[in-house]
Amino acid sequence: MFLINDDDLPMTPAPVDHDVPDFVRRYVNLADARLGAIALDCSDDFFADRQRMLNPEPPVFVPGKYDTNGKWMDGWESRRRRGPGHDWCVVRLARPGRVYGLDLDTTHFTGNFPPSISIDACRLAEGDPDIDSDWLPLLPAVDIGGNHHHYLAVDSEWAVSHLRVNLYPDGGLARLRVYAHPEFDPAPDVDGLIDLGAALNGGTVVAASNEHFGPAATMLLPGRGVDMGDGWETRRRREPGHDWCIIALARNGSIEDIEVDTAHFRGNFPESCSIQAALVAGGTPDSLVTQSMFWAELLPVSKLEAHQQHFFRDTIRRIGPVSHVRFNMHPDGGVSRLRLRGCPL
């Protein structure tokens, strides 16, 4: 990208890591339990429940916390294997999608991480894998270390619905994150419109002026934000101008209804917002930034309030089909969610 639980544990926003690969910023994590991903089955999760591996929050370590099986760990952890074979876990992704990158996160697993991991994948039109399902390699076995993020680029070339994570021979994985472009197969809302910017429909953030406190891609996630860390928030602007981000829609279409949600942003919401848009044939992120300055106005500058959903329909300019939008925050601040509902071509 171009840049200018457990119930007894507190929810804390993930810190913004500005050194992550581009696929982390651009694509949606389809292994996120909030979006509907689930760990269906595994060979063993004696020490730590497999579902924890899909928690979107950063893994935590709680000194002195034990359960009946031993040290409590925030992730999936199998017992020590004393025979042949290896441990595995089957995960149903939130939606089928083409995978571009993985994060195999062993944070806090130091003497109990697996020396190696591989991942297989399958694509099912419906249902979950069984003994007769065909699995294909997505990631060949790679060596990994403890207490570390392992960012691995992948080009699957085909959409997958399920993954099988293989630990050689056993051990623990704090988090599995699967960054992918979802298949476009949304159900329209009751009024027939579809959120063309939604991450689960394939909307992506191409570029952003600043993401100091929260990534812009968070605005495209489903539901409302859970706290102030669950949204796009920029640093305090100390110079002229305003912040912005460019979004590639899941499908070209006409935008007919817009929602800007400032949930939980009370002392740091933008004073106003505006949106520009265009039907773009191509270009790099750098060139899109330059082009976007001259795109037509889709939504004129509109006042925003703290911790509130703002709905716009009558003030939307009818500029025809578009493929990209530039969302402008005046001058800076935070927005929890952005909905760009319309009719795909």
C-alpha cells in the first residue's frame, strides 16, 4: 500500500505495524472469527483451544494463569506428540477467496512452537470437507521460529473455502491470519442495494494519507466498531489540507446510498467528510493518488458528529458508474465504518 477470547480477557486494539507487507493492508483476513471463520476440527488441542487461533485481537500472555491441562496460552496448542505423524486443524474461512498472503504468528510461543508448518486448501461449493475431499498445497512446509510473525506471500490462483493447517510435528500457533480477496457473491439488502465497498464483497483500500492509529481498511469490515481502536484514525494534522483514502470497489457500479459511522470517535471525529469517485481503467497506487485529486464529486462536504451513524442519499451526485472512490476526512480524525451501497454493473 502507498502510505503518505477469551471472555475473561480485556479487548485491546491491535497496534498499527507500519512495516507489514502490502497484502496485510490491502486484503481482508478471512480467518477472522468476527467475520464468521471457524476452526472445524483438529487432531489435538489439549493445551489451547483451536478457536483462539482465529481471534482478531493480538495474542496475550498472562503470567501465572493455568487451567486443568497446564499453562493457559492464547492460541491453538496441541500436546507433545509421542508417536509418528503430525497435528492439523481444518478452518472454514469467512468466505471463499483468493489468498495473497499469510501471517503465521507464534507470539508468546517460545519453547512450544512447531519447527515447521504447511497449509493445504480446498474449494467446496457447499458444506465442509470430509474424508473424500481433495486438498491441494497452498503453502509448502516452511521453517518457523518462536515469538514471531511469519509473513508469507501466496498466490493461490484459485479461490479457496477451507484450509488445513499442519504443524510438524506438534506445538502451538498463536494466530492464523489469511489475507485474501473474497469472491463477489453478496446478498442484496432489502432495498436491492449492495455494499460495493465492503471488505467481504471484495472492496479494498488502495492508498491512504495516514494510518497512525488505525488502518483505513477497518472501515470496510462488517458490523459497527466495537471501540475506538476498531476504525480508521489518522494522527492530528498540524499542516494545511486533509486526510483521505482511496478505495477500489468490489464491482463497478453506481453509488446510491452512503453511510459514514463515527461510532466511539467522540473527541476525535472529523469535522466533515466528502467523497470523490471515478470509473478508472487502470493505474498503480501512486498514479491513482494523483488521478483522484481531479475525480468528480460524489458527496459534497458534509458535516459529521461524534459517535453517530450518518446517512446520505439525497445529496449524492449522480455521476454514473464508478470503480474507485476517494473518501476525504476534513481535516483529520477517525471513522469507524464506511458503507457505499449501490447497484453493480
